Amino acid sequence: AACRVHQLPVTLTFDMGNWLWVGDSPEEAARHLAPAVSYIHVKAAEPHHEKFRAVPPDQAADRWLALLDNLPADAPRGIEFPLTGHDLTAVTRRYVNLLRED
């Protein structure tokens, strides 16, 4: 709020999955922080043993791709989940195209 009041050009990177690691809701964070977001680390997070692990958003619950609708459409998006498969070029291209669609 202080940055807006003083018109400081401060923005933030929104990491979609990290909110779960600290026990917070990514959807709630997006509602409050979206106006300040200038970059998005795209990943889903799923429980894994007693922690979470990063996974592709299209291989997880629908909430993850829906979360992108609550963040600025013009913010650049970076892949922040493991890319796996026989043809990594094709896998990378697939996810780059997926992130462009939303």
C-alpha cells in the first residue's frame, strides 16, 4: 500500500505454488497482490510425503490453471516445474504454448 501511496515503481514476482509451502492460499494471495504482479513463476504444487513438490499445472488440480485468470494477463510467465520426457524440445514447446494461451 505504501508503494502505491508514494507512487514507487515496486512490483513483485508471484510464485504460484510457493504459497502452499508456507501454509497460505495462492488464490487469496492473488486476490490481494495481483495489482503489483509483474512476473509469474508458473507451477502447481502437490503434496509429496510431508512437503510439496512442483508439478506442471495441467497435470494437477484445475485450481492451478484457473489461478492464472486472477493474475495479470500481460505479466511474463516462466516455467518453474520440472520438464521431463523423451523429447525435451517438444515438451518445452508444449508448455511455452500452454502459458501463452491463458
